Amino acid sequence: MAQQQPQQRQGIISGTFSPVAPRSIQETGLNMGLLSDLALKTLYYESYMSGRDLADRLGLPFPNVVAEVLEFLKREKLCEVRGATGRGGFSESTYEYILTARGREMAQDALVRTQYVGAAPIPLKQYIESVHVQGLKDVMVHQRHLRRALSHLIFSEHILEQIGPAVNSGRSIFLFGAPGNGKTSIAEAIGSLLMEGDMYIPYAIEVEGQIIKLFDEVSHIPVAEETQQRGIDARWRKIRRPFIVVGGELTLEGLDLVYSTDNKYYEAPFQMKSNGGIFLIDDFGRQQVRPRDLLNRWIVPLEKRIDFLTLHTGRKFEIPFEVLIVFSTNLEPKDLVDEAFLRRIRHKIEVRDPSWQEFAEIFKRVAAAKKVSVTDQAMAYLVQEHYIKAKRVPRACHARDLLDQMIDIARYLNVAPALSKELIDRAAESYFVELGK
């Protein structure tokens, strides 16, 4: 797709987002106090470092930025030159720096305020701008893309036609229906499709002197790059678009800034880590918090596309809510939400039980993957005896679960796994439980 000629502005290149390395302390958006504290803490933990290594650790250029910070520390008699490494020739960046006794005291004072050590943070304003530039509004999913992403799943054409517009909305989806029919699998397939794209996020964000750690090694998948591109701000990390999943463990506290009283900095909440991607709330309605309280938390973000977070100082600030949020539940919607909330959900999709034809196709696909032979007669026996006679409805997960049962039994009997009457009967007896009997 043709893109506009990139133009540098406010620390980014417009068009496709590329964070531009700052050429001065002013362009970092940070003050000398914060940068010198970060340099002091880094030197304190490492004992001594070259200027080049310190710059790499802070994610900042040495010329005109880290060099200026070190010059400030030397003037204040907080550090001194220890010698030169000799690596890569002799220049100011190869000098090794060590803290003075006063520098160590100042570093300890800085660690009392916050123990964050790592890449220098990005100002909140730059983060907000980056989310707007990289949001989901320009991500378009077409039929062929969606069919490819969902090709491993079997469900009706009607559901497929609902999913596409829902993804392109970039807003919200409410997936509901009986358990075991693939709601989570659908969300994961959508996530894998969006994760084919990438974006930049900062390692950390600065808000009024407070540090919020955003990049998460567990939640975010870095894009492998051979070398750091020339001119790119190393305080940012290129990642796949996020796909973050939470389930019954979700609490209201997990949707707010998490402040560590030990480390004195914040961890970004789930929805902030999901910006530019998908946030799946699985098993909705089974959280420890009441569904109504959880839903009320989303009213403003869903309507205004912004979220409000609060520092422990009481300062409130807003961040973009550029997230495709997916609620997935096995429970009846009427038991969870009211009409007013459902109105705020852009797309509601019911994932129904598979038809008999779809069930047979799912069964044959799973059996082929597990190397279990299947005949039409055996399938007819399974459906007649254990579904129609038992007045049981098929679920998409039954194929996988029943075949796993048959394989377990076949191994015990020391026979080849196959869709025989004996294995079908024994698997069904051990798998199905008739509730209410």
C-alpha cells in the first residue's frame, strides 16, 4: 500500500510509525534530573561502565545526549573517568566512568524514589501520539485473510460473515454460546491474524516523574531485527500487535496501574499493554468480581475510546483505548449484562452448536491429525447411539475429546486406535456425564 512521504515531527516519522532517535536532551522529552538519576542508578549497579555501554543501556545516543548527562555528573563531582576500554578506538564514548562517594550516595537516594533501571522512558505525550498513529483504524481484514486465518476451524458461513466486520470495527465483540464450540479458538485466530502486523511500543513511560513499565516479556512478542535501524530511538521496542488473554483471574485491580511499593514504579494494566491489538476476556462472568462491576469499568473506554488511570499521588491522566476488546462467555447474556451495556458492544456473535455435517467434518479432520481411521459407518453409529438416542447435542470440542479418550483406551488394550464400536462405547461412557441424574 502506498504511503505518504515520511515527515519528522515530535519524535516520530509520520506515515508508518518510526520513533526517531533524539539528537539532544531536549528532544528526549525528559529533564536532566531524571536522566542523571537513571545514569547514576545504572552506574551504581554496574560499578563502572563505558559511555557507549551506558548509552546502550539507557537506549539513548551517546553524542549530545548521554555525553551531556555524563558531563553534568562530572561537573557535580558525582562520577569520574576511570580510564578507556580501547574497544573501537579511543574516543569519549570509550571512556569508563565510575561513581564518586558522593555519586554513590546520590544513586542510593535515587533508588529510594524509584528502583527502575533500564531504557529511559518516553514522555506520556509521545506515547499517546504513537498509539493514535498505530491504532487499529487503518488495519483492514478482507475475506481471503479471514478465511485463511480460520481455515483450521469448521463453522457456519454466517459466523464467518459476522466476524469480518467485527474485526474491522476495531472496537468490541461479544462472543457467546455453549461451551466447547470454539469461541476462544476464534479469538485466537483473529489474534494471530492481527499479529501478522507489527508496531512500536516504549519500554517505559514517564508521567510527572513517575515511571510506568509497559513492555512485558510475557505479553509482548518482539520482532526479530538483525540490527537496530539507523536513526531509530532505542527506547522503543518493535513487537507483534498484542494479543492478551485474561480469564477467571481478572480483577478490577488488574485494570488499573499496579504500583510496586518495593520497586517504586508502576506496571501497566492489561488494557494499556493491549493498545494496538486485542484484549480477550475469556470465561466472562466467572471472574471474582461481579460482572456488572467489571462491565461498568468499560463504559467510558468503549464509548469515548479513552481510559483514565490514577497515580498513587492521586493524579489522574488519560490514555488512548485503541483496543479490540473481546468478551467471551458460556453464560446466558441476559444473566450477565443489561440492554444498555449490550448497546455499547459493537458486535454480538453467537457461536452455535455445529450442524451434523459440520460435526462430521470436524471429527474427520481431528481423526486424520491424530492418525485414527474413520469410516462413514462408524460415524453413523457414534451419532445414532450417543447423540440422537441419548438426546445429546454435538459440540465442536467433542471430536478432540472423544478421540483422545479412544487413543488412551487403545493404548491400554494394546490395539491400534480406530473408530470401532467398542472404543466408541467405552470413550462415550467415560466422557459424557448427564447432569441432573
